Amino acid sequence: MQLGINLGYWGAGMDADNLAVAKEADRLGYAVCWAAEAYGSDAATVLAWVAAKTERIDVGSAIFQIPARQPAMTAMTAATLDSLSGGRFRLGLGVSGPQVSEGWYGVKFDKPLARTREYVEIIRKAMTRERLSYEGEHWTLPLPDGPGKPLKLTVHPQREHIPLYIAAIGPKNLEQTGEIADGALLIFPSAEHLEETTLRHLRAGREKAGRTMDGFDVCPTLPLAVGDDKDVTTLADAFRPYTALYVGGMGSPKQNFYNQLARRMGYEKEAAEIQDKYLSGDKQGAASAVPHELIDQTTLLGSVDRIADRMKAYAEAGVTTLSLAPAGFTLDERLASLRAGTEALERAGL
């Protein structure tokens, strides 16, 4: 199992610190540095900057939002980033959610699975650098009865095959991800529930495509907070607002994938309470309703030895790249967490 680093969203007041974290991860031998986008900073610009300031670490989009870009534009961006970084780019995609897709991009959030499949097919085809033509439900290239003609990508990526990941949570999306992608980007993963909530669906998709899980990258992101094992409860409490935001406030009442995941992990009653309180404006009450066990199962908390044991559990469950989001109020604390992650991986014998 390899380690990655997830910088999250840029522009939250820690930009210089994030670059220092990326550079330290590069020095420590981390495999990949991910950056995200929602409705603030875009990930492509951030990744270009990080790639220019690092030497070995891969840079990856976690995620490029599908409603934000036409698929051919995403192929252009991926090819450019791979070329500029010397073959270090990983393309992560996701449909986002109804609030962002419809509220920010003006793109109807319907048929996300079919849209994702067509999007990936167009990107794959564009990357072959053959003339691009496509007929689907959501995209037709070139447009019929017009002046458009099939064009081909003029930029040469460093690699013939850029690894393509999809952010997936729901069973159907996970199965399709296993079928059409090279890896899955996961959030709120529990080692204890990974097989039933995630891997069996990915495996079904791989089997549908005539493949095994060999070479498929299972890549969850987990917050990391290092401290005394006696203070695990205190460490977990720091993540209550974060967990409440996703389980309670992401998406809509009927389409919150994180809430549905918590329910599949056995927290059906608690997930309903968190969502009810969050959507009614009681964010503090929603955070208080998050069970400690849910936080502890979906983060890395405590001493290096405790974190090493958790890393081993994730590796045994089937994780191949574990991306860390190191917590800390200062840069020094985040860098110390990053180094603790490397130490924990070594102690785990991974």
C-alpha cells in the first residue's frame, strides 16, 4: 500500500502551507498529491503549480467536476498537465452533486452514470489522438448538420495511458467505476465495512469488463490526527463538523451520497438525525449527533502505533493507495503529521 496526500480545496487561507506540505510529501516519497475543486479554486491550476514545485510525486485531480468541463476540454487539460509534469498526472473525475451541478454550473443533475460513461469514453478516445467523433445520448461530436469536423488532440501526453479515477460512493457508481476506470477515489471509508460497502461493487464491475482487481487502485482519503491514545476522543471531536457537513449537508435531502453511505455502514438512525438537524440549521446539534465510532472508523487518530494498526487494516481490506489529509493548526503540526504517516506505514510493515 502506498501513501498519498490530499490538499483539499485551495484558497482557504493555507495556500503557502499547502505547497510546503506537497513538497514535504514529495521529499518523503509519497506517491501522489491530490487537489480538489468545488466552487472556489479550480484544481488544474493548483496541480500545475504543485507539479512545477515538486520532482517525483504524482499530481492528481480529486476531482475535476464533470459538469464544469466538456470532455474534450478535460482531455486537453489532462494531456497538458501530464506533459508539463513529465508524466506525473492522474485524472480524477466526479459528477459533483445536484446543488453544485445545477446551482453553479447550470447543468442538470440527471442520469449521472450514463453521463459519466460517455464522458470517460470521449476522453479515452481523444487521448488516442485519433480524430474525435462520438454519438451518444449526452454528447455528439461533431454536431450534425453543421460546420464542425472531427479533430484530433495536438498535445502529446508524456504517457500513452494516463490513469483515470472516478469518485464513487453509491453501489451502481462503484460498479461502473470498476468497469470503466483505473481507480476509485473514496471518502469516509471504513476498513471494517469496505468489502460490503465498496469492494464487492468494484469487483463486480471489473468482472463485467473481464478484469480482476489486479492493477486497480483503491484510493480513499482519510483525515490524520496524531496524538496520545488517551486523547482519541478529543482528536475525533475535531472532525465532528466535517463529518456533519458531509453526512448532513452535502447534496439534497433525497440525494446525499454520504448520508446513504453512513446508513449502509449501520448508522441509519444517526444519519437521519444528523441530516435533519443540519438541514434545519442546527449545525452544532448535527455535529453532536455524529457517533464517535463513525469518526474513528473513517479517520486515522492517535499514536503512530495506533495509526499503523489502522493502516494495516486498510491494506488488508484492499486499499492500495491511502491518501492522508493531515490535520494541524500550524504548518509545523501538519508536516509532523505527514512524517508520522510515513513512520506508521513503516511500522505497519507496508
